[in-house]
Amino acid sequence: MNSGLKRGVWILNTLGLIIYMVWLYSMGDREILRAQDGILYFLPCIPFFFVYLLMIPPKPHSTNEEGDKPASRSSTETAPPPSSC
């Protein structure tokens, strides 16, 4: 993703979240935190956090010398003793 586009999306997402939270704060006449249905007012905040999570760069994959095979056990590690059932 282009860094300018990413910065623009980040700024728009942050502004949207701030505007929504200010709108919730302006509803001072309702007790949304004490009402049973008050959580419904906070559900639209979830997509804002998904956008933030999608903008986090992925971790690079670590590759072994042998490709995608898992690393073999070293000689110092021992296998667990067999169970006697």
C-alpha cells in the first residue's frame, strides 16, 4: 500500500472515530453506559479498530535454510520417555 494513501486512510479513520466519540459524549442526557442497550451505541466503533488492525504491516516469514520445513531437534534435546500403559 502506498505510504501516502495509508497515511490518508489512517487520518480519516482517526477523525471518524474522534467525531463519533464526540457525538456519543454529546448525548449527555442519556445514560448509555448504565442502560442495558447502551452497548449498542458503541458497536459502530468496532469497524474503526478493524481498519487499524488491517493497516498494521504483516510480520515477515522466517525461512530455514531447507525451505519451509520445520527445524529438526538438536542432539541435546531428548525425546520424552515412552509411556507404559
